[in-house]
Amino acid sequence: MELSRRTFHALAGTATLGLALTGSGSPTSAHPARPVRTGPPPPVPHADGMRHEVAFDRHSLVVDGRRLVLWSGEMHPFRLPSPSLWRDVLEKMRAHGYNAVSVCVAWNYHSPAPGRYDFTGVRDLDLFLRTAAETGMYVIVRPGPYIGADVDAGGFPGWLTATEGTARTSDPTYLRYVDEWLTAVNTIVAGRLFTRGTGTVLLYQIENGYDAHAGESAGRAYMAYLYEKVRADGVDVPLFHNDTARAGHWAPGSFDTRGEKGRWLYGFGGDPEPDRVPPDWRHVAAGGAAAGARTPGFLPESGGGRPDPWGGAEPGGEGYAEARRTRDAAYERRVYLTHLANGITLHNVYMTYGGTSWGWLPAPAVYTSYDYGAAFDEARNATPKLASMHQIGQLLRHVPDLARLEQAKEVRATDGRIKVYHLVNPDTGAHVYVLRNDTGEAVSSTLPQAGIDVPVTVPARDAKLIATGLRLGRRTLVYSSVQPMLSLTAGRQDIAVFAGRRGDLAQVVLECADEPTPMRLDAEPAWAYNLGKLNVSAPLGAGGLSRVRVEGDGVDTPMLLLFADDATALRLWPYETPSGRLLVYGPALLRSAELRGSTVHLTGDTIGETGLEVWGPPGLTHVTWNGRAVPTRISASGSLLALRPLPGVTRPALPALDGWRRRTENPESEPDFDDSAWTVADRKTTFSTTPVPGGQPVLFADDYGFHYGDVWYRGTWTGDGDVTSVSLAYSTGTQGLLMAWLDGEPLGTHRMPVPGKARARRGTWTAKAAFTLPEELRERLRERGRGRHVLSVLVRRTQHDLDGAARDTHKAARGLTAVTFEGAGPEVTWRIQGATAPDPVRGPMNNGGLYGEREGWHLPEHDDRDWKDVELPRSDRRQGVTWYRTGFRLDVDPGVDASVGLVLDDDPGRAYRAQIFLNGWNLGQYVNDVGPQHTFVLPNGILRTRGANTLALAVLSDGTTPSGPGDVRLTLLGAAAGGVPVKPV
């Protein structure tokens, strides 16, 4: 029931709020050509064929004269090799409040050789940019040339490791290759610029984390060269760089180039660990002055999770569930609201969808999964941490007051454990308070200096944004005890949504000059009116969405107040259409909405059975959901309410994996193997940063054109059969290994030691494998005397080092580096073999140099009828490679988006690893005795969800333990009724 006014005030403690606060001011560095307008943010972007202005001042971006707070999420198309699914992720991001997507473009992914660039198929950058425009997302393009991003060599192509030029400098040889790369990328990007109306590319990044040569003339020359190149290629949107920390590197004025002023943003990185307090960026100085003080606060890589190293590495290796646990919704809320309070109006959440570092794409320190603990997991599922991202994104999108905030006078909470940031919008008079709790327990406090005398509860290590004087449609918010989420007008009423944690008591006070006639549409809310203020309270989470309708207060437009806890808020979907705004409640996802006549056509996803409710423009009478009519009635809140629930998803059944066939390989280890077609390794000089040992030939794999995956060596000599031991120096990256055979006899396997944290940071992954020949093998060698001897070596590497310090560390050798013998000094002729010609569809990173890969054993069309039947689990004990293949069929309903994974489990004491090939695509590397990854996502498009599939495992074992595979099975990682149409890759 409704509370009496006296009772309500005794509980809520309302008070008159004064708004005469200091701290306002005007922009001091206004770059926009036209006046900056207050009011709604820019409309949803798309390729409209019109010219647009993209500018900025010290507060925010200004697009066509309107302020824009950028709430962007990072995803990498190269980590989702199914172009159909790009739309799925982009639609999910937009629905959850993101208005932009940031994309790294990896040079190595597009260039198999100098002068060769592939932007087709899974590498179709133009298709991605078109899809982003179609889904209404701005795009931040980040093509490097160095991107970092935990990919092989930081994105540098493998062939660059064997070139003369010094990377990330003004070296002419390097710049010649950079020109080729940027020309190829910029030809596409320039055709999709928002300024031209041909796309939605809004910002463009040059280089990444380039601080090694900051302040040096060489560094300035390099950055100026890149700037001029990008501008010469027709890219006219604002450019920026991502400083690794707020050190002032490459702030405006750092390098001289024509026309830089007003077109160069300063971006920087830095997020706290979960046990650290978020920093106050406004108070951090660089060189005696605030870095980038005349540009808006910009975080191009704000942590939406973290990368995870191989198991046993330092630190980490616990898996991405731990990353998501420690960087949960509360962590994200505390960090991002602190950023907003510190003037950050350009956020890019790295990563928002992490995806898969498939094939030989990952940098040495990370494994196949790049889930990152992100808001959307590797299987494209929404995770609980989206609650904070969704609420903040919708708030920034729908409440333009937050685009310009000035620091205002200090306000203290009555409980000193709450840190209060006080900000004001000088144009609208709205005040914003960010309350942050850095303690380990929930704290409730009031803010009497702000006129807020009701308790505001902030959970442990969490934050909350509350506002006063905020315009919500045609009414003004006096204050609230929970966070506003969005404000919009749908049809003939204003709608305001407030969200918080389950169990919170939401208290909202509105200015109402005349006594209103509130209508409680659910049992939970209570209200009271006194002294020109309407006080509404509602417990969050008691029964889903709570509604109160306000009218009769002298305003001709009714207002609908909606109250939601986190889970309920994740089922609220605002959507802009040319005919007006919609608000949809109920389904797991709203993908699109189109108004045709009196019918709104909705598409989206459901997981469980759910209701459907739609608020929209006047005249709306009918609803369809995924093409089917939905019977509705008009509710008391003015919505169209479905008469029956939308159905949930029927989870598809997955087949057991059986019918396995097996075949052993590594004939390269046999003494009579024909290696005459292999490349002779006899070079004397190299461009590698690894020195060549005296008296040895260059054995580095990259020098002979083998840049990815496994590489084989065969050294032959005649005579000197009295070898007692052999020492093999090699370099692989972490989790690499080496196997050796002499005249077909196994010498053993050596695994690259896992370095400590400091050595891992420097990329120190070198080792020496020393094998003493057993007496029986030495005897056989002596018997052969001056006959022909063969040393066969297989090196598995885990790719090239990153080059974060700009020291050419990506050129560190991979493969064998030196070979020495004891007991004899044979003159050895070396031959080397790695991956053959790059796969024209899957690209150069799909395959390495295993015999089965070179012979196409991983491809679905390979005839394996002569392979031996085998059942799993399998127990082999041999040094080398064994292949396993099977086929399976799926029959997933076309209206179901099923995300399927492959699980490999076995006794962790068994030392083996497996490369996973699905329909010829190398989708990852499993290391049984290291981990932590046991589940591998099989992306739809590569996976035929309605048809036949071929699975191949290339198992590499060291012979010291029984080897698998053990338990190999399919698992359903997620399912929804809806999804997007998926074309086979």
C-alpha cells in the first residue's frame, strides 16, 4: 500500500536540494568549427552519404556540433574467423550500450610475403567496416604497424623478421614495408570514413605503446612520418596514439607535422589490479603539465579483463574464469565510474569480446583462448559482468549531461569510508556524484551537503553514480539513491530507468510543482508527495521490473519510472528508429527493430521462456518477433504486452565422438628419408638479433622462410661415428620443445624451461638440450663407421617475441641456433623444412611443418581409409607425432544459435600435446600436462552446425609417459533461439 506522507518522510529523510555550486567553466580549447550544442547526443551512425564533422575540445568528442561520449569495446575480427559472426558480436555490443567498436588490424594476418596483401574471406576488413556501419557502431581503427595485442611478433609479419630494416624506427627499409602495409589498409579505411558518410570510422590510431624512443628525434621523425603517411592516404578523422601510461608521450605538440593542431588526440593506458585503488587521472602530471590537458580524457585500452599465460607460468595460468571473477561487474563499475569522474569521456574496453588466437597467431606467453575474462566470453555468450557495462553504456548514450562535466566543490559523505567525486555540467546545471567504496564491506552513507539525506549503499569494492538536477524528459530529478540508467521518450510518455543491486531500496525524488497522480503498476513501489517533490521508493529485484506512472503534475507528458536490479536491467533494450525510440523488455537480446506502418518488427534472442513488452511511438498496434506475429494487449504503462511468453530455446543434442582412425608419422626421423627437396641451411649471415655462433651456419628458421609452426632439421655427415653426445641450442618461446633422433634412434625430448616473471617479460626463451648417447647407440654408430649418419631434429616453437620496447626483439631466432658434438667433430650438411606454401584460404598461420600438415592430413578431403581404427582413450608411448581423425554430423535447428566446444581431458601426468584441426582449420594447441585450457571453441561457419565435420588431432608426445588422446568430446557452450544467419567459411 501507499505510505502516508509523514511515514514516508520519516523513512526517506527527504530535504530541499541547493544547486548553487561552484566549479563550472567553459571549454578552453574548443576545436569544433561549429558551436557545440547542448541536447541529445548525435544520432546512431551509419553510412548515410552525408558529410560529417568530427572534432573535439577538452571535454569530449564533438560530432556535427553535438557532444559524444565514446563507449567503445575492443574486438579483433582476426580472432573470430567466421565473418557471419562479426555481426552477431557487433549487434550484442550495440544492444548492451556500446556505441563504438575498436579493431586492431594485424599486419601478419594479411601479409604472407612482402608485397602480398590479402583482404578477402576471413580477412575482409571492408566487410567488417560495412557490418559495423549497418549495426550502428562507430569504429576505431588500429593498424599499427605494431599493434601488440598478444599476437605473434606484435602483429609484424613473419617475413619481416628476416629483413634488414630496424622496426619501429625511420629506417628506410622498414618504412618501405610500412608504406606497403598502410597503403593497403588505408585504401580500405579511407573508403569507410564517417566524415565522408561512406562508413562509420571515427578515429584512427598510429602505432601502439611507442614509448621507447619518446622524446628522441628519431622517435619524433618516425611518428611524424606515420602521421603524414596516413593523412596522405586520405584519412581525415582525428588521429591518436596509445601511451602505455599517462606519461605524456605523444601528447599534442610532441612532434611537428603539418596541421597536427586540433586533429591529434592524446590517449593513454592504465587500469588497477583488482586489489588496487583506481587512480585519479586529473592529478597525474607529465613533464610539469597534465598530459593531453587540451584534449578529452581518452583510454584506448581500458582493462575489460586480462590475458592469461600458460599454466605454471608466472604470474597467472589459472584460466579466464579467474580473470572474470577478479574483474567482475563491481570491479568494472568502480574503475569506469572513477574514470568518468576524472574526465575520461573516450573509453575503449579492451577486450569486450576476446575471441580465439587460433592457429599460430598467439604471442608466446598466451595460449589459444583469448577469452580475456571479457564481458562476452569466447563462445559469444553474455556474462554477468555485463550488468555494469550495460548500465553505464546506456546512461552515457541516453543522458547527454555526462558529456561535459567539470569538477565542483568538495562534498563529503557522512561515512568517511566513501570517497565522493562531485561534478557539474555548467550548461545544464546537473550535478553528478560518484561514490566509491574501496573497503571490503558494504557501506551506507548520506550526502547532506548535496541535500541527499537518504542512505546510499555502496557494496564492497564497488561504486555508484547518483545525480541531482538531472533532466529526465520534461521533469527534473532532485536525487536518487540508485543509479539512473537511461532516459528516453517513447510515444506520448517519458521513461526513466533506475538500476542497482538486488535488494537495494531505490528512492527517487522528482520535482513536481503541482501534486501529481502517481499510479503504482506493481505491488512493490511506494510514493508520497510533499513540498513540490514526489518521492518514490521501490525494492529492486523483488518481482522483476517495477513500474510507477506519474501524471497530473502540470506537465502534459506522463512519466513512467522503471526500477530494475542488475539481472532485470539486462533484459531492457532501448532502440532508436527513424520513427522514434523504443524500449523493449523481456528477451535475452534485442538485435533490431523496424517500424513499418503500425507494426514493429523485432529480432533477437531468447534462452528461457520470457515475456515481451514494447513501448514505442504512437500508433503502434502490432508486434512481430523473429518474423512471427505476437498477440499483444495495451498495458496500464502504455506498452504493448505479449499475451503469451516467447518460447525459449531447445538445446540441441550433440553426438559422441567415435569412429576414430590413427596413423603415425615423423618419417623425417628415419635415416633413409628423402630430404633432397628440402632447403639447404648454409647461410653465414642473418638480420636476426640472435648472434650466429662462430663456425656455425645460420640455422634460424625465419631466415629460410619458415615463420610459423613446427620446423624440421636434418644434419647429415659421413664418418666420425664415435659421437658421444650432442648439444642442441634452440629458441622457441615458452612451452616450446625439441625432439632429436640420431640415425633413427630417439635421443630424447627437451622442453623449454618456463622462465620467471622477469625473464618472461624480456622474452628470454632459449635453452640447450644436451643428449648423451647410450652405449648401445654408440656401438651401432661405430659399427657403421664411415657410413652416412643423420641427426633429425623437430622444433616446436610458440612464435616470435613481442617488440614492446622497440628493440627488434621480434627478430630473435626461432628453431635451432647451434649444434655441437662431443667425441667427434663431423662436418655436417644441414637441411631444413617447415610449412609449405600458405593455405590460400586459411592463411600462413594455419599450418606448420609437420609431415601430416605438409601432406594434407588435416584437411577434410584427405582419404584416411587406410588408417587404423582405434578407440579412445589411447595409450601410446613413442617419441614423435601421431594423428587421429574422425567425422561427426550436427543437425542444429536453423533458428538456434548453438555455440559448440571441444573438450580434451586426460591424466595431467601424461606428457603430450595436440593441435586441433576442424575442417582443416587449426583451432588451437592443447598441452595436456600444462593447461590451463581444456575447452576449445569451434566457431560456427567453420563448424557446420547442419552437416558433416572432420576433426583431426596431431598428437606430439615425448615418449616418457603414455600419451593420449584421452577423453575427447563435444560440449554445448551456449544456445539461444535467434542468432544471425551463418554462411560456411
